[in-house]
Amino acid sequence: MTYVQFIEAIEKKIKKEVTEEKRVSIHTNMKNNGVKKRGIMVTEEGINISPTIYLEEYYKQFLCGRTQDAIVKDILELYEKIRFQDSWKDGEKLKEYDRIKDKIVYRVIGRAANQELLREVPYKEYQDLAIVYYVALEVDEYGIASMLVKNEHLKMWKIREEDLYYHACRNTQEIFPCEFMQMKKILEELLGFEEEEGPGEQMYILSNEMRNYGAAALLYPDRLRMAGEVIGENYYILPSSVHEVILVAESEAPEKEELEALVKEMNETQVEEEEVLSNQVYYYDRNSGRLIP
């Protein structure tokens, strides 16, 4: 059974399980870097925003022998956890900028890989990246429900891109607080034991606490300067994904060409296509406070 056939089969089974006021459909979303993903959307009468549940992981479970009925049960349980409640039933909220301006946030994505998307949205250039804007509709332990801000929204709200940037600068670091940790500590969290000291002591991860589109923490005021104070010297920034970047002290880093080759290889072999940020390695100069490509 192909992935498309699997989605269609799951759609039919879910339709049999839900009540009449719920509608089930297959929905395709354009994700980062032009990646198109198909999933199941369940919509309810009176609620105008619904999450899409992507099925790649469930398909892997199916190929390993898990039954479709068990998968459908899991999907319906997940939907009940992440479904929208009363917050956004009033679609009028989204039409008035004053009612949603405190939820405007930004993300950074690669410019070259997102030319089609960038024709439809307001954005600001940053290095070889683009700063794009979202409305953070819901943020909880299950993740983030968001709406991409498009050019048509600017017209509806009668605002400029500069207005979005102003509010996003204020909101993003409040809604998604910064996380700056030594890579050694993160590995210890994952492995469950403390590592001995050695190479890599001066490698850090910069992200947000949810580790979701956390590469945007690059833009947080004074964050790069403060990181430089901790590291104690100039450093390189490796864009490991849209979710985080890696900071490496210059004294511990190989030549920039080697770092760029490493990032390119990781993007091609280890990072999901829709999560790739850039192949460009950046250099932070503490004296000038500049990020240099």
C-alpha cells in the first residue's frame, strides 16, 4: 500500500468513527522549502480553524505491522487533545489587527528555497534568510497552532510590514523564550549520564524553549552579544535547522570552508527537507557586534 492509498484508507475509517457534525478530509499544506505534506483534517461546525494531522509516522508504524484500526484510534485521541476549543470560534478576531497583534511572531527560513512562498507573504531579509510572520493562535504542551501572515492579510488589516516586524520583535521572545545551552549539557539530557570533559566544551545550542523554529532566536535583542560574553571570543554560527543553530568558539572550530562542507552534508543527509535553514556559516565578531557571512 502506498502512502497516498494509506491516507485515503485512514480517511474512510475516521469518517465512520466521528459524529455527523465533524467533517473529515485530506488536506495538503505547503511547508517550508516548498515541501508539500498531506494529512487528515477534521473540521467541526462553529470552529473555523482546525489542525492537520500528518501521517508519515503512522505510515511507518503501518509498514511495521500496526493495524489501521489501532492507528485510527491514536489519531482520534490526538485530535481530541489538540483540537481548537472556544478561543478562535469568533472568526472576526482574525479580521481585526488590534485583536491579534499581541500574537504576531516571526520565524526565519531560507530565501533561496522559498521563492514561491515569499511571493505571497510580507518578509524582511536577514543575511541569506527571510523573516516571515505568523499569528500564534495556540501554544501549549502539544505544540503550536499558527497561521502564516500573507500579503492579503496586510490589505485586510490595513497595515505595513514594518508594523508586523515591530510587534513580532516584542512578542516572539516573550511567547517563545530563548534557550542557550552548552551542547554537552543537551547531550547529557538525552543520554541520561554526565560526559567527561573534552573537545566541544565551547559548543552551544541557541533555540527557544519549545525548540520549534528556534533559529529565530538569532534575532532576539542582544542575544548574540550575550552569547559572545559566555563564549569569551568570536564564534561561528552553524544553521543546523530552522529549529536551532549551533555556536562554536573560533578557537575550537576548523576553517570556515570545512564548517560549510559539514553543514551542507548534514542538510543533505541528516536534516528533514522542510527543516533545512541554510548552508551558509556565519561569523560573529564581538568587537563590531556584526554577523558576517
